[in-house]
Amino acid sequence: MIELEGVPELIDPVMVAAFEGWNDAGDAASGAVAHLDREWKGEVFAALDAEDYYDFQVNRPTVWLDNGVRKITWPTTRLSVVRIGGAKPRDLVLVRGIEPSMRWRSFCNEILGFAHELGVEMVVILGALLGDTPHTRPVPVSGVTSDADLARTMDLEETKYEGPTGIVGILQEACTHAGVPAVSLWAAVPHYVSQPPNPKATLALLNRLEDLIDIRIPLGELPEDARAWQLGVDQLAAEDSEVAEYVQTLEEARDTADLPEASGDAIAREFERYLRRRDPAAGPAADPGDGSYFRDLSGGRAQPKPKPDDAADQDDAPPQGGPADGPAGGEAEGDGAGDGETPGT
């Protein structure tokens, strides 16, 4: 039985979760939750028992020194609470951890137990996948759900993905079966530059989260980090003619696909979003950050290419990366990030 001593009564709580591993290309999703926790000084109130869910030969504990005393940090999933002040205060329950190695159903049931006890109104799960998207364009972010009513009321895509999935997809389905509204937000990370961190993708997820649950997120140095990241990739691409040519091909495909979106309604929506983020009360404006390191361009793009104008389909599309060949948690994760399913679903 879950007992939450010391946790105050929450105001309109929303649970926001992200997991390192298969669903976290470029560490974009876990980085977004870490940013929320850091900016709002989250207080950890619970941690799942690592013995129940993790293979320590896959996710190894770490040893560190605290004033000369050796201590061990075990891989796990932690829950913290942050309060968003302002005229309409509300609370976020942040779930940040590592994709479990085993007992996924029990893992999801435990997360849902916390959600029930805390009165969580909705669960938002963040993910990131590798895709055929150019780093020079805005990061595609899709919002998907398994709930047809939620898809209609929140202008989301109802997932129709079939295939392998990760913990994001499993947790979303567990929420649906438990009657808890759940949404997955997926950012597409360029497969040719998948190494973490990717602040531009993290920023895109946070911007979409703002719109989804109507909050204002302090972005700190993240917009500047996103611009610096893009500038760095621009410079590296300029030094490799093959990469530069490939990026140009992706840009042309993306721009062609985005042309139908240049409608009056689409422009009006973007302008409204821009004005909201420039509201002085909302804090720093969110810059979309238009503003060897590369993966093999020929590797791992056997999966169907998602529709560029519908992140949700990406969400449904398997990640575009190949077998785990990136750094720890890099491509294996990232591809997984694709978890393939947009991934999450």
C-alpha cells in the first residue's frame, strides 16, 4: 500500500514522466523533466525499489565519495513534486528514471498507484525518437493518445501504431485501461546527430508541454543552449560535404511537406503562441532555436518515414535509427527512442 506522508494536498496535479533509454533519443525527454525539476526545485518524495525493476549488469549502480565516505547510488525511478505559482497555481508530479529491465506491468501499476493517491488529473509522458528530420528546422513534436475523446478535445492524434514498444507505450496503455487520461509527446531528433544532449529537442518538448497543460515554464539558458547546439552542428556539417548535401535534401523534403501548413489558421496559431510566450509574467520567451559527431547516414533508415507534418504519426512510426551503435544510451536508446513507435504508443 502506498502511503504519502509529508506530501501536501496538491492543486490540479498533472504527472509528467520521462525515462532514459529506448524512448529518449538525445536525452531530450529526460532532459525536459530534469529541467522542470531544477527550475522549480522539486522535492523528491518517493523512489521505486531498484531491486524490483532493474538488472544491475545493464544499469549499474555508481559509487561516490561524500566527505570521504563511500556511498552508492542505485538506478531507479524517483517522483518529485513542484508547485507552479501565479494567478492559477497548480502542481506537477515529476517522474524521472530509467526504463525498467523487468516487471513492466508491476512498474506501471506502482506509478499509477501514486497517481491515484495524489489525485493526478492527467499523465503526460515525454519521449524522443530518431527521425529523418534536419537539425536546421523546428523540431517536430507530436502529441498522441489512446483515448478517442481526449484526442478530440485536445487536438491530439489517436495512435494506431502496431509493433514493438517501450515503457512509454506500456505506461500510456496502462493509464488508458485504468481510466487515467494520458498523452505522449514525442520529439523527433535528427538521426545523423543523435548524441546527447539535444537542448533544441528538449526545448521543443517543453514548449509543447506549455501549450498542452497551459502553464508557463521558465526556460533559463535553454534557448541559448539550443542556438549554440544548432550552430555547432552547422559548423560540423559544413566540414563534411556528404553530411551537408544530405541535410539539404532533408530540408527540401521538409519544406515541401510543410507548405500546406502555411495557412492563415496555422500562422494565427503560431502568432498566438508567440504572444503568450512574450507575456512578461510568463518569464523568458521560448525560442524555438532555429537556430567524428555524425552517425553513418546510410544506417538504420529502413523504417517507413513518418509524415513530417504530423508528429503523431512519427510517434507511431518506428525510430529511424539502426541497431544500437551509439554511445551508452545514445543510439540504442535513441533508436529505441523510436521505441519505435513514436514509440510511445
